Amino acid sequence: MTTHRNSRTGSQNFPEEIPSSQLGSTTSNSETCAPDSGPSRRGFLRMTMGGTLASLVTAAGMDFAAPRSTLAQSKLTPDAALQELMEGNRRFAANRPAAHEQDLAILKQNTTEKQEPFAAVLSCADSRVPVELVFDQSLGHIFVTRVAGNVVTPEIIASLEYGALVLGTKVILVIGHGNCGAVKATIQGKEVPGQISALFQHIQPAVDLAEPNLEAATKANAKIQAALLRQASTVISGLLKEGKLKVLAAYYDVASGAVALLE
């Protein structure tokens, strides 16, 4: 199967190596799944140089904090922003969403002139991963970027830099999901029409790592893309060093509705 490289030159320089300390070991466990350093990853990095969550609701013995009702951002820390996301996902997975209880008229009024999302998400374009629903958030709360395979490109980096530096997002979550078609197609390696194969070069390093295991490859891919974001963008890496931002990988189980952090 022949893949096509994007020959355009992006404004970001991708690193030649991703330290293994940022990626962990390769397993199918949701807590650890990441690549080692091999030629395939170096080739991937070279190819990508140019193509580059007020009130509490108690149910079933659990407390589910309702999402913020007006401006999303306030003065959240990166850890608090991550907690907002994960609490929202617990509400969603437990079939107890609360975002719909917010006054949309007020939300619209507060977001007409500006947006202040507290988190950003890089998600696959898959229709089964509606990000705001998955994290039980409403208008203006999450800055969402989507592309098949949740891969990092110069346009994705630029969007997430804008979200972090200009809009003030405190956490970036790179989220893979169960039964991902882009990862599955990369594993199969069959000839495909049009420009679909342009995705394969970004996902292949994870496939090389996890072999034909779809879940493991999807998790590895999310971790690789998160590591790329941490290193390929001087804006994002700078905010990370200042403790103003977190970049993490996660996996969404389309059957249970639960999101698990991978690092």
C-alpha cells in the first residue's frame, strides 16, 4: 500500500524523537500504552513536519457536579479543568447529564461576543464521539478540533495554540475511541480511494507498535499525538513548562460511554 506525503511546509518543526519517558510501555491497558523509539516513528515524525468540563446531584451513591452555568473558564487550574471534564464524563456514562438544565439563552448571551472555553479536545471526526455530550458540557465550554484518527497536523496545532494562548484553555485532551475506522483502515493497509490514505502515515507508528490489536493501536496513537503536541509547538510546550496547561491522551469506550485517561 502506497501512502502519500504532504509536501507543504508547516510553520512548526516536529521533533526527531519522542522520549520514551513521555510514552510509557505498550500494553492494551488503559493506563499504559505507548511506543518505543524505532525507525518507523522517526519516519513518521519526518513525514509530519510538513503535513503536520455548581450544584451537586447525588445518584446511586455518587456525586455528580453540574457543569458551569455561565462563562466556562474563570480561574481554573489545569488540574481543575481536567476534573471538570472527567466529572462531566462520569455524568454522561451514568446517564445523568446535567448540561441540558442550563439556560441556553444566558449561555448564548455570554458567548455572543467572545468564547472562554476551559478545555480543548482533539478528537476523531467519528460521529459516535460527540465531544460536548461525552463530557456533559454546553455552549462555549470546550474548544473542539476534529480530524479522522485524531492526528496532529499543522492546522490542528495552530487551532490548539489559539485555544490555549488566546482563549485560555487549561487542558488539551487527545482522545481516541473504540472501533476507530481510521486506525482499522491503517491496520488493514488496503488500497483506498481518494486521499484517505493520507491519514495512514500519521497512524502507522501506533500500528507498528501494537501490531493488529485495534484497541491497543488506537490508544498508542492517542499517546503519540499527545506527545507530538507537547513537543512540536513552542506555544504549547511553553505553557506546559509554566504549569498553565496540561496535554493528555485518553480513550473513549463507545459502548460504555466512559473516558479513561491513558497517562
